[in-house]
Amino acid sequence: DTEVTQTPKHLVMGMTNKKSLKCEQHMGHRAMYWYKQKAKKPPELMFVYSYEKLSINESVPSRFSPECPNSSLLNLHLHALQPEDSALYLCASSQEMTANTEAFFGQGTRLTVV
Amino acid sequence: SQKIEQNSEALNIQEGKTATLTCNYTNYSPAYLQWYRQDPGRGPVFLLLIRENEKEKRKERLKVTFDTTLKQSLFHITASQPADSATYLCALDENGGFKTIFGAGTRLFVKA
């Protein structure tokens, strides 16, 4: 199984809502990532977990809260988002937290904040 | 910090020709450089990784070169097919190799 599964595929939420994005992989990878991608822009790194510990937080606003319950799961909790947070949110995993291994990406969650 | 430059203009080529995409970086030479393919509304898919001590890497119809003097990588698709139409992203390491950053990608259209 070489898949990274993200749910939901699409999400529309109001600015006062609380929602969560979920990501799952069963490749035994020890590094998991959240990226945000706007149209015609590169994926921008948000968070990196290595061995279930938060290793990199790219100064992301606190309205985004990551969680890694176990080595296979990664969540992104959303609260009080702004319309400019609308984007494609991508989860990825790799064997280790280094740039010399390929990253496997999920299909993404298309988030619209209204 | 490192900046990646990829041609923002789409590349249009005829089926059967070789597509060549360019990735330039502005700062230090990365230890690793990767190429990904991304289809609209989907996550990137890994294609090739090349190390700084490698000049060239091949995989089927794909070829990547890495010139640390020019601070440039070239990505070639030979015998291109309409199914190769996608956005191709260049990515390289930053922060001591613990972080991968992406270029904005170049859109490739292969016409039948």
C-alpha cells in the first residue's frame, strides 16, 4: 500500500466553524507533513512531524492546529478560519524527515472558507 | 533563503517531441533536487531525485540533469505523449536537508 489517504476531499466551512482534516498512511513512514497550496502557487510547508513529534512549524497561525495521534495518522484541526485560508491542503509522508527521500502525497482536501 | 525559479509560461509541444523544463535556484546548491508531476486538483507525484554529485539521472522516458555551476536542473521527457500533460514541480532541500521547498511549476501541454 503506497497511498496517503486524505479525508474529506472537499470541505466548505464558515468562519466560526471547527473542522478537522484527516490523513492516513500505512507505509511505515516516520515523517508526515501538511502543505497548503493556492492556485498556480507551489505547495507551502506548514508542519512536519517526525516520529510523532512536531519538528517544524512554519510560523503557521494558531487557528491551524496539527495533531499526530499515532505513526499512521495526522490531523489538522481548523478553527475560526478566514476566507484567505481557502486552498488545497495536502498531506504527505516520507520514510524519514530528510529531503533525500521521495515524499508521497495524498489527493488533498479542497477547503473553502465562507 | 533559497528561491526556486521555474518558467511560469506554459510549454506547448507536439506529441513525439522532447519536452525540456528548467529549474533554477538562486542561493546555495542543494544536496538533493527532486521533480514531481502534479495534475489539476491532485497531490504531486514523485518522479526523480538527483544528488549534487550526480550529473544525470534517467528513468524510462525521463531524464534529469543537475549543473551546480549554473545552479540549474533540466528535466526532459522524450517521445512526449498527451498523457504527459501536467504541471511539473522542481523541489530541493533547505534547512540542512530537513525541509523540502517547491517551485511553482511549469505547465506542459502535449498536443496530439
